[in-house]
Amino acid sequence: MSEFYHVSVLLDECIQALDIKPDGIYVDGTLGGAGHSSEIAKRLTTGRLIGIDRDPVALEAASKRLAPYADRVTLVHSNFCQIASVLEELQIDGVDGILLDLGVSSPQLDDAERGFSYMADAPLDMRMNSEDTLDAYAVVNGWSQEELKRILYDYGEERYAPQIASAIVRRRAEKPIETTLELVDVIRSAMPAAALREKQHPAKRSFQAIRIAVNDELGSVEKVMKDAVGCLDEGGRLAVITFHSLEDRIVKNGMAAAAKGCTCPPNFPVCVCGKKPKVKLIARKPIVSGQEELERNPRARSAKLRVCEKL
């Protein structure tokens, strides 16, 4: 198993966005390798950092990296979408900032054993939390052709979803598809020659789709966007990094709805719903990586940071 070391994306921008107070309480809901968290923790004096991750491997690595700040850090094994429950259990009524760095950590992608990568052979797994029961093997070998087509379309934005879903069902009828490279072979066999010549790896979109389904990533983002603002104290900030358009749409719409407040139809002369804005947007457009960061870390290319502040 490879060392869990993750290059933090938009690090300076996140720290600036959170506007950290030395006595504040902050949550890193996607702890990962603790790159963002260590920068938050070092700025705290009497404050507290709550680090959450669903991946036990990440938690173990983070505990080592955060050891110098152990007096102000609490680590929790949970899904970031359970943030309200985690804070309730810790008897914390409100926090000064929440950071969510969505998507897969580099070590998860790079550790071939975990089955996230289409570049190395491994058992079909893709679970961020090894204690979860649903894995990629179960999705690929057990889900119906229609359901496979749906997730490939919806989560992977894969235009050859019908052909790939059909090819998976045909192949698994002969014998189960057990490894990542077996799945890559099936995906390749379903795609036209022109698609195979594209710069992007032919299995990238399908692997993304299956990973999202296995970990219910979009469901988790939708839940946390409903709950996170309620966990903030007045003036507290929510900073969310996304890596693909599906997540970003949920985050953008969630923040926009919280900033708008009123849900009355536009043709109503006056507001009758009585809903007030809960947040203000810190930036109308997402914050993206500069050229220097992109040269250091090409994976930052698709990263978008959105920030709002509790009113």
C-alpha cells in the first residue's frame, strides 16, 4: 500500500477564504492527507479543528501529520455528509468554518490495490470506506443494464453509455468481471475506433461514474449542502472545492439558493414565503488554480472553489 500523501489543491485560497480566527472552531470534512487541516491547525491557539474522513487509511495518515497540533484537533471516522450528527455528538452548537475538498484523493487513485485506477490491475473495489458493503464488483456484475447505462450517462457523462452497459452485461454473462483491467478491456471493446484515439483514456468517464455510484458521492454532496449552513455560526464560512461539473452544479445551486432566500415565483408582486437569505456569496465566480499551481499539480486543473458566509 502506498504512503498516503495528498497534494492539497487551492491551499492558500482555502485558508484565505476561511478567514481563520485563532480561537475559532473549524471542520475539515474531507481530511485526506491533512494538507489543508495542518495549515488550519497551525493558525489556531485556543481554537479547535474537527477532521472528518470516511477512509480509515486517510485518518491514520492525518493523525501522524497533525500530531504537533494534537491538543487542538479531534479526528472522526465518518462521511462528511454526516457533519451535523458529528457536531451534535461532540456537543458543538456552531462552527466558524467548514472546508470540503470533494473527489478522490491522489493516494486513493495511485494505490493500485484499491481499484480506483484504470491504469493498473486490481480487484474491482473503489470504496472510499473499506467498511462499506457496496463495491465496484457488485455494481459491475449485479446492476441491471438500464441502471448501468443511467450511471454512465448521469455520473460519467459518457456518450457511449448504452454500448458500454450492453458490453458489460454480455461479458459478465460468460463470467464475472473481477478486475479493473478486465473492465477497461470491456469498455474499450464497446467504443468506436475514433473514441479510442481521443487524448482522454477511454475508461476515464466510466470509472468516474462507477466510483460515484459506489460511494454515493453526489447524494453526499446534496445532503451536506442542505445541512452545512445550519452548522455555521454567524459570520462562519463554507468553502467547497469540486472537481467535476456534477458536484459543482450541486454546490453552486445550493449556495445560490441559500443566498437568495425567497422561493416565491418571479411574478409574485410581494414575497409570501417569508424565507430570508441565509448566506452571502464571497465570490460570484468560482476560484480556480493559478498557473504556478497547475505546473506543480496538473490534477488541480479542474478544481473550483466556492465560498459563502453565514448571515
